[in-house]
Amino acid sequence: MLDVLSERAAAVFSIPAEAAFRTLLSLLVVYLCTSLPVFLWGVKKLLQKVQGSKVSAGTATDSSAAGSECTVPSASDAASLIAARRSIFPKDFTGQKVDRSVVEAMLEAANWAPTHGKTEPWRFVVLGRAAQEELLDLSLKVLERDCTPEEFTKKRAKIEGKRKSAFSKATYMIAICMKRHAIPGKEMPEWEEVCAVACAVQNMWLSMTAHGAAGYWSSWYTEARESLDVKQFLGLDEEDKCMGVFMVGHCADPGCYRSKRQSIADKVTWRV
């Protein structure tokens, strides 16, 4: 094609064909040198735009998937659930069994409590009927050893009475424990770890309420709760703490447990 163009250019401009060929070749080189970079830049921008669209679409899909896994309830729903939580005495349990999946959901909720230093110090030991009886028998042995005869006689009578009328109606007892050094070499203030466990219990309690089950957090019997005997029974070290026992069951009419609070305005001071 350059040969044809050279001949025509030579005829029009009255110059030798060879000179016309060299001139056209030079013009072609100049054109390519100036236009090709612009062309390549355009291609690059187009590819970046296409790639960016794919990333955005992927991110939107991932975000949508994450959102579907963790749906935030409305403020009114959250407030209603919190206000519906009740401490229901085991004597008012029906004896109806609570499904294990409910307890597993409760424990998963507990695991999302706030924790300074991410130590996650909460530990739970779930006790079925046989293990509950073991804990009761062990607690009586500790009380007999560590209390005066008069104190032990009174406490034993209460425990044996509750064993038949209340404790036997609980599907599960969950020992609430605090691991003092959940992460070796990382020690947070003890009060912060205790607060973290208490927050975990509140999470657990709210989940239980949402599932329609009933619960009661018992501080248990001080001498037994703080004894090395019970700690060993629960698989704890001496420095760890047992913070009571959470009892899980069913209540036919949770609404019979009415509750009210004094105005929050009397408990808050604003300095703004």
C-alpha cells in the first residue's frame, strides 16, 4: 500500500517516488509514536474500569451475605426483649425439657460479650441431671466440713427441700465460671474479667428469653462455690472463680413474674 501511495504522492508533488516513500514512512512512524501511547492508555483505563466493577459487585455480594448472617433487630425489638427478661425461680419450672439446641444458642450468644484485651474469660460447665446431683452432694459435703453443725443443719434442710421441689425441675444447670488467666501471660484486672462474664450471662439470658425458656441465676452456696473441691469438680484452677449456677427450664406462665424499675432519670446525671 505504501508503494501505491508513494507513486501517487510523487505524481502530485513532482518528487521522486523514493523520496515520497521515505516521507510517507516517516509520517507513519510519527503517527504511531504519538497515537499508540494514547491508544494503550485508553485500553488500560477500560480494563481498570471493568475490573473495578467486578470488585464492587463482589464486595456488594459479600456485604449482603454478611448482613444476612447478622441482622440487627430494630431498637424497639431490642428494648422489648431486654424488658421481657425475668428471673424465674426453679420451683415454678414445669419440669418440661429444654432442647439442647436452645442451650447451645444461649452459649453462642454469651460468647459475644464484650471483653477487654479479648481474653474471653467466661467458661461454662453444663450439668445434666446426674451431674446436678453430683454437684448437690459435693456441696453438702463441703458445707458439712466448713460450717458449724447448727449452720449445716439449716442449710442441709433447705438444700434437700429444693432438691425435690425446685432443682429437679431444671433441665440443665450451667456453672458460670471465670478463667483468671484465659490467655497465658496476659493478665487483666480481675474486676474487668468478672464484668465480662456477667455480660456474657446477660447475653445468654436474653437469648434464652427469645427462645421462650426460663432461667434463674443462683449465687449458689458461698462455702461450696469458693471451695477447691467444687472448682476441681468443674475443671477450674484454684485462681479461677465459680460465679454461681444458672438454671434452665420451662415456665408455663412467665407473665406471672411482673417487674418494674424506678425511673432512669433518678439514676443519671447529665453534664453536657
